[in-house]
Amino acid sequence: MTGPYSFHLHLVAWLAVAAVGVAYAVAVGRTSLTSPPGAAPTRRQWWCLAGGLLSLAVALTWPLADLAAHWSLTALLVQRLLLILAATPLLLLALPSPLIAALTRPAPVDGVLEVITRPLVAVVVFSVIAVGTLLTPVVAAQASSATVRGVVDVVLLLGGAVLWGPVLRHIPGASRPSPVGLAVYLFVQSVVPFFPSVIYVFARHPLYPAFAHAHVAIGLSAVGDQQLAGVVAKVATLPVLWSVAYVALTRAARQDTDTDTGVLTWAEVERQLLRAERRQGRRPGRRRTGRIPAIPRVGLVPGTDVPESTPGPPTSELPGEAPGP
């Protein structure tokens, strides 16, 4: 093993980051061809993509990836936090709602999405991933195998998607808890999955032989590195998740409601109609097209009733329009 700061190119990681960027460009290009105007990524979404790719690059390449693999538990925790709290939500925010709708339209994928974004299920699944990937055998395996490290990184990104699924409002078909429910969900997610950090702070013996030489990399003993990792995990996690919870509660108080007050998009309406159709089954003699063309692809104000016999919501109920004569 070379020194902790010896340069490694991490070609596979760079190719993976580039592949994510290329896949995004191709996917949004194809979706834009079949979607209405306004479905293309916004400037904000392009910035989110750039931030997500940058987070991936920092987490998966030199020097952080090398320190996380062989030298420091603190570096490993920082890497995990970058993947879960930065890369995943930024990449999800970069995806236009029509693209997410297209990717999750197949019935098996939609079924998983419907279940996995329920807050209780999300807490259980994310806790299993967060704790399971920190078990001593798993950490030892990732320290000795680049393949295992790659698999763990992918699992952590999926875990991050589970964590943020109930939070992000532009995912069609995802669970949408009230602001109060969302705040409770984020509080639980900030405590339950990260309880190993408490163990790190109070443990008096090293828990991971893979990081026995932490003093060479960061000047701390293995126990000191372990305690620092526990502090970093809490200091980084609580402000992020609690800030999101605070924003949700503030918006709810400002709008004097404890339900979701965001614009209900066509993608969400279409997904709910598609689910209802799947539950009812195909009617005899009915041709299934997979689309409901009677409702235009525009944002609908929550609470607006759209008659099935009309081509869209009344003009007087469109945001920013005055009632007709």
C-alpha cells in the first residue's frame, strides 16, 4: 500500500461520473422531443446537475476515495455524507418531472416507487442501508476490493434516493406527507439511521481494523479518528435535514395550511389516473392508450376539479387568469 496521499487517477470513477452526465443529456433530449414546451431542464436544474456531478467526483476520486478506503473512518463518513446528502438530492432535483415520469412509468417500477416513498418504509429501508454498510465485515471488504467499494457506493446512492423520495415534490407518484409529517419524518431520519455515530464517540477501542493507521493520514489515533467521525456525522446530518424540515414548516405556516400547497403537475395527475386504471383493470372492449388526452399538460391548483367531459380546467381557475365574461 502506498502513502495516504499518493495520487491515483480513479479512471473508472471519472468514467462513471461522465456517463451520468451523458445519460442525463441524452435522456432529457429524448424526453423533450415527446413532451410539451416547458419540459426541458431549467437553468436551476442544470446547476443542480453540475453540483451533483461535482459531489460525485469529490466523493469517488483522489484524495477522499483513497482516504475513505484505507486510512480514515472520518474520510469514509465524509464520503458517505457527500453521496447521500449532496450528490443524490442534487441529481434528483436536476431531473425534470416528465423525465422522472417516463422512467418510473412501468408498473413494477411505479409499484416500488409507491411503496418505497412511504415515510415509514423509507425510514426502515434507509436505516438498513446506512447501518448495514457500516458493519465491520462490509468496511473490511470495501477496504480490500474496488468492486465492493463500487457496489457500496451505488447502494448508498440508492439509499439517498430513498431518503429524499418523500421530501422532493417533483417526483410523480411519490408519497407527499404534510409539512408537519415531513418534519417528523426528517427528524426520525436524522436520528435513527445515524445512531452508530453515538457509538463512535463513546467507544474506547477501534472498531475497524482497516483504519488502524489513521495517524499516518490525519495525525489522530484510530480511536481519535473514530470519535471525530461520529462528531462529523452528527454535525453534518442534523443541520441539513432539520433545515429542510424547518423550511417545510415555515412554508406551511406562511400559507396557513398543513397540507401540500405546491402546484399539482400534469405528471402527478397522469400517474394517479394510471394507477387507478391499473387497479380497476382493463375494461372489456376498451382500448388502452396509456394517456388521458382530455387534461392538458399544465399545472393545476390543488383543489381544482377538472370535469372529464371538458378539455381542461375552466379559464377562471387557471393561476393568474381572471374569470371570463
